[in-house]
Amino acid sequence: YFMSGMSSDPTTFFTYFFICQMLVWASIGFFLMISAVCPTVDLANLIAPVIFVIFFLVTGFFLTDDAIPDWIRWTKYISFTKYAWWSFMINQAGGQMVSALGPDGNEVARV
């Protein structure tokens, strides 16, 4: 955390730590749910990574909302990784004017 140049404020650090812990608990709960729903280990090993990759793709780190197909865009609302990612961004850059530009020079994110 500190070696990457993030805020050295204790409140920001412990908020980051809390968000990480909540993400771990949400991930554990997600995989426990998958294991409870699937009748076999093979099926759970097939389904869980596919759903998790979809969650990562709709988080906003890899793809913008416009780049996500309409038929799968709704998954961003149930993706716990999205909420953790944006919580990290707000925790680190909240109150600052930070923007990210895409490869075409258009703004893709602003915190």
C-alpha cells in the first residue's frame, strides 16, 4: 500500500483495509453460493470462473459502460468487484479532480 504511493492518512489506509476485507468476504460468499448450487465439483469449477470474469469485465477497469454489450450490461449492478473498485478509487482520489483518458483521447473516467 505505502510503497505504491497511496495516501498515508490513517483513515484512508484503514478504509482501504476495510474495503479489501469486505471484498474477500463477498468473494468467499460468492464461491460458497456457487458450491451450494452446483451438484458437482466439475460444474462449479466451470461456472464460477466464467461468472467471476464477467464481474471483472463489467467493473469498469477493463471496459467502459459503452463497450459492454447491452445483454450483459445489467451484471454491473450485481458485481461486488465493481463496488469495491469504485470504493477504492473514491477512497484514494475522493475530493480531487482526477480523470483518465482513453486511447482515442476521450475522457473515460472521472473521480
